[in-house]
Amino acid sequence: MKFMSACFLSAVLGGLCTVWLTERTGHDEAIAQVRSGRRGHAFPLTQPEDRFRRSRVPLFDTEGLSTEEAINVDVYEKNNRSVVNITTKGFRADGFFLLGVPTEGSGSGSVIDKAGHILTNLHVIEDARAVQVALFDGKSYDASLVGADAINDVAVLKIDAPQEVLHPVTFGDSGNLQVGMRVFAIGNPFGLERTMTTGIISSLNRSLQIRRNRTIKSIIQIDAAVNPGNSGGPLLDAHGRQIGINTAIASKTGQSAGVGFAIPINIITRVVPELIKHGHVIRPEIGIERIYETGKGLLIAKLTPKGPADQAGLLGPKVERRRRGPFIIETIDRSAADLIVAVDGQKVETVDDFLGQIESKKPGDSVDLSVIREGRRLNIPVTLSGPDRNGTSREPGT
């Protein structure tokens, strides 16, 4: 009996030692990568249950660097040279005689290629008469505006800097984000260059209304500290890939209150090539003003009268108006609306999926929408039109 108990205890202790050594080996490898400068790849993420198990018993190397600290250091070292400090100068009318008063502003941005293109928010440089971009080495360069997209608050600048001092970021994929994922923000809050803060994704698919009644869709909500000066800077995942642009905060004081917002990178990757090539986004118009995301597809909530979708025969909600005495009662039957499930044979489940398919086309192109109507699947071709009279297109909202 004593022999069996001893064997059992020995087996348990041996198993525990094996687990500790396995985790320790992976941890030391991550630390070694950070120390040696081999940061071609961020420290690989483990499964959620494995991360939870590690967090309960922190592991430290001889210099006191934990696994989470190693990831933080790796993310910063991979990206801090890609973040730029943007300063602007302009004038505003002030006083009884509306005299021009000099103004200054600041923000952040990221290098996106070796040609000197800089990604930032439009509101960072909007109305500026002069823009300067300071790189990680402290040198400043005059910047010119390449293109801007007011709908998504995105702008691309260009500086004439040597390629050896330009370190582009790596774009990630914001389509697979989940609430609770760790994120990192690098920017220049209050002029403090290349400051990093960390937090988690607090929510997804927010709508954010900005100046001039512009609304941005599919916004990422984070709790990482974001302050004035962070606008335009990159939001990064634990692999060091840019997954968004930090653009706004919810605060009564103008300083971080733990609620920040970022534009998803998948929107950026759609519009940036257009901005670099044309200076603006040429959006095809499908004539669907509002859609709802459901678990089975995208339900049409509002069509543009006589727009492409309306003319093609797509159906929105059925609206009935009846008079009861002095009042007019309006009832809306959403079950009568078409449910979009695919575009050109590609399944769509989110607004981002839908916009990605539509915005990959040009005005005049035809798309084949697969819809569910009264339990039957129909394929309806729609010919996309060009921008409206103002030169802009509407994006369907949720």
C-alpha cells in the first residue's frame, strides 16, 4: 500500500514538473526573442484556457520579465518606430472683426509604406494650412495631403523622407475581433511621443457620430487609455498588427475615462488604395440606405426611392398608414423585406462583409444579390450607380 501511494505521488509530481518545464520553455523562448531583437513574429498566443492557467501562476525569468510583459515589449518594439507625431498650424476667425488667430494642433499617425505615406484621421489635419510629421528619430518633414475620406474620418499624407527611416506597420484583420481581446494603443497624448497604453476590446460594431453629422459604422470600443493627441495613431493586437485607428473618446472632461473608439482596419484597407490612387473614394451606389444584421443574413430596412436596388425589384419593409380620427397610424411589416444572404455567391453576414463586396466594384458594374423572400431564395442582379450629386455615396447603416 505504501509502495502504491509512493508511486502515485511520484507520478503526480512528475506530471506537474513536466507542465511547468513545458510552459517555462515557451516563456524563455519569448524572452529570448525580445532580448535578441528577433521580432519578425510576435510571441504566439496560446489558447484562452492556457492563458488563464498561466495568469494564475506568473512566470518570471532572471530579469523579472513575465510572459505578458514580453508580449508588451515585443508589440512596442515592433511598432514604436512606425508611429509619427503630427503637428498642424492654421487660422481661425476670432473677435468682432473676425481677425485670423493662429492655431496649433497635434495628433498621431502611422507609416504605411516606404513611399512615405502616413495614415491618420481626417479631423487631425482638417482645415490645417501646414502639417508637419515627426518620425521616431526626431526629424520633422513637411507633409502634403494625398487624399481624404470624410465618411470614415480617414486621411493619407505624404512626406519626403529616406526609405531607411520609414518603418511601415503591418495591417491585421479586424473581421475576427472578439470582445475581451487585448489591444495596445501607441500615440502622442499631450505631445508625449510614442506612448503605449494597453487594455481590451470592450465592444464591437458601435456607431460613432462625429462632426458635421457624419457617422462611422462598425466602430471598435476599447478601454485602453486614449487622450488628446492619440487620434490617428494605431490600435494594435497582441501580435503587433494594426487592427484600427484610435479616433475618439467618450469623456466629460476631454481626457480618458476608459471609453475609447477606433476605426476598424478593414475599413481602412478598403479606402486607402482609393485615396492614394484618386485622392478620394469612388463609391458605387446600390441604393440601400439601412440594413439590420440578423443571425440569418442582412435585412433591408430602407431603400433609396428609384435607386438601383429599388429599380432592380428588391423589397424593403411594408409600410401601411391608416387614419384614426385626427391621427395617422403607421405600421411597419419588416417580415416583408428581403433578407440578403450573399453577394455574387459570397456569403454575407455583417455590414462589413456587404460593404466589402459592394465597394470592390465600380459604378456601372452589376452584382448578383441572393435574397430570401417568403421562404424562397432568389437571385436578383443590381446595376450599381455612381456617386450622388455631392460626389459622395451613402453607406447602409445598421
